[in-house]
Amino acid sequence: MAVTSAPTPAGLVPAAGARLLALVVAVALVAAAFVLAGAGGGPAGRELAFSLLLGGAFGVTLQRSRFCFYCITRDFIERRETEGLVAILVALAAGTLGYLALFGAMLPVPTGRLPPGAHIGPLSVALVAGAALFGVGMTVSGSCISAHFYRLGEGHWPSLLALLGAAVGFVLGFLTWNPLYLGLIQAAPVVWLPQHLGYGGTALVQLALLGGLATVVWRAGQRARSAAPAIARATTSALPPLGLWTLLGTRRWPPVEAGLIVGFIGVLAYLRVAPLGVTAELGSLARTGAAAAGWLPDRLQGLDSFAGCATVVKAALLSNNGVFVLGLVGGAFAAALNAGAFRVARAGAGKLARQFAGGVLMGWGGMTALGCTVGTLLSGISAGAASGWVFGAVCVLAIWLSLAIARRGWSVGRAD
């Protein structure tokens, strides 16, 4: 169940040693942040330190709330579970208000140039294709890219194959970028809603859309619950009150609170470092390796002019997004240990193949769409980018169609 208050499964109650190790990991992340702040020198070091700590907080939040776009969407489509979608909609609403407040301070009149670094991409057929393959890739592998990172912290080592596949998919995306850019992306419009509606109008429109979606989701869940047997309704509603230690330990975080935290982290990331995203470092590593091997064209037309989850040929070992992802995995590891949810996964050849294949699809889709469900969708919609809405809608449709095909006998990935 996505973003619920379900207890830790039997047999996974955290031992004292596991909780002590969780504390050690948390202290190590904080100590590493202090080292980065001192060794990096000036603003660059402080940004690295802040990125590491913010990544740790993001990893804890994802792990404790099971904030995975694919899992949440699948649970609603298959079982009409609404808690996870509520968390996503709350995160988008909080992010919208925070982003627009920041934009209003930076660009009092939203005309002319776009806000620096924001995930605001072109509307093109390439975006639709990227989002569609990303959605199929999530279905095949069982998680989105951000969830594969936090599941690594839970001991799900097959996610490494999904991330390796994503890197391969990025390379394939670089190889197909130039014809797509020249034929579809170069002349595509970039629609930033505040330029057309103003900040107030954008806030009203986006919050109205999010509120309308929340109403539809809630009503669908109500109909499903009313049709369920009475004993099942009684079982799901009889949850004990949550104490702080229980919440931090063996209980999932409530959806509204989880969504607010994710939205706040996204706004804070943009304010201090860069928009929230998890694919920039993975794509940069793939681009650096492919360029060194001579696989890429001499120039990727127009790619470096786009903000968001931008990829570069790496010139330094550490990057803000790289340490953010390390913090994400470390934070999820500490949270999983503390909750007794860390366990080394078992996987057969079929699951491993699906992990890799789904990763390849997500890598190509994320590279072509200039981000994933965290960057293009979460950060993009929060910024008022029409590209974020298109990406999200196409991803949901792709997941729905993929699951419909799966019901006819095709095996797909499922997160535990």
C-alpha cells in the first residue's frame, strides 16, 4: 500500500544493533557534509554539503512514505488506493506555492526570460515519446528512477541493474538526440504558465487542477471502499494513534505530511542549489563515458541550452546532484535500518532482465524528456511548466496501458 500507516512486516522488527547502525549512518552523513563544506571552499563547498544533507532528508522521506510515482499510480489503477496520489498532489500544491513565491521575488514581472535553472522544457512529440517510454520502463522495472535509488538503501540490489540500464538508455538517447532536436524539439514552444497567466493566475489554475484531481481520486477511492466487504473496511480503518518514535520507526508516514515534506524539499533545493532531480549525475556519467569511448557525435545540438536535469561531460569528481543522490541512498539506508525494513533482495534471471530492460527504457525516456518523475514532473509542475503536466499525463497513460497489457499475461516488475 502506498504511503500508509501499515506496520513493519512480521520478522522485520528492528533490532537494537540495526538502530545503532542507522544512527551511525546518519551521523556519518552529517560529518561528511561538514567535511565537504570545509574542503570545498566557499559557496561550492557549502552547496555540496547542503546537497548531501538535503539528499539524506529526501531519502528518508521517500523510504518512510514509499513515495514512488509508479507504485502509487499502479496501486490506484489496480486497487483504487488513494493515499499515495494524495501525497503527490499535496507535494505539487506545496511546490507550486513555494516556487511561485520564489519566482515573484526573482522576476517580479514574468515576461521575457525564464527563471534560472528551472525545469521548463519544450512541448514536442519528443517529450511525449520520452514520457511514454519512461512510463513503460517504470512498469517493466517496478519503480521509477528515484525509487530505485531509495530501494538500494533498503537492500534491493537488483535496482543496480535498473540504474545501469538507465545509463545505457541515456547513451542511446544521446545518439538519437540530434535528429530529434533538429526535427522536433528545436522549433517546439516552451510554455511557462506565468508568462501567460501571471503568478496569481498560475497559482489559481494549478491549484484548481490539483484540487479537481484530488476530488476525482477521493471519489474513486470512496466508491471502491463502499463496494469492499465490511470486514475489510473495518480492518483498514482500525489503525492505532502514531507516536513520534513509532512514526520514525515502524510506521509509514501519513500521506499529507509526506507530500508537504517532499514539496518543501523541492522548494528548498531550488532556492539553495538547483531544482530537485535525480538523473543529472547518472546522465552525466553516461555522457562522460560515452564521449571518452568516442561513441557520441562531436556536438549534441542545443542540449546544453536546456536547464533542469542537464547532463555534462564531467570535469570534477563531485557534483551537487551526485552528492544529493549519495545522500538519498544513505538516508534511505538509515531509515530502512531504523524501521527494520532493510533486507537483501532475492531475484531470478527474469526479474534481473526486467530491471535492466526497464532501466534502458527509462534512461532513453528521461534523457529525451530532459528529466524524470522528480525533475520534469515534480519540479516542472511546481515551476508552472506545461511540459511537466504533459509528462505526468503521458506517464500515467503509459502505465495504465502497460498494466492492461500485463493483465493479459505479460509479466511486469512489482516493488515490494
